[in-house]
Amino acid sequence: MKFFKKFVRDNKAATAIEYGLIAALIAIAAITVMGNVGDSVTATFGKVDSGLQAGLDKSGG
């Protein structure tokens, strides 16, 4: 029981939890942004592929 009382009064534990929450929020934001960027890049490469295929079709290649 003394361990829990000491743990609750310890400010270092609270600080560690706060840093952990901040790191988790940053990770969630980064994953979201990277997912959106990935979708954008995929769409761009799709357009490039379509353009190249159309160019090859017109040239008879």
C-alpha cells in the first residue's frame, strides 16, 4: 500500500505519463498526415501512368 501512496505523490510519474500522451498524439497526427500524403502520391502516379499509356497508344508502341 505504501508503494501506491508513494507512486501517487511522485510528480515524475505524472510527467512521464504526460510525455507519453504527447508522444501518442504526435504519432496519431503523423500517421494521419502520412496516410493522406500516401493517397495523394498514389493518385499522382496513377495520373502519370495513364498519361504514359495514352502516349504509348497514340505512338503505336
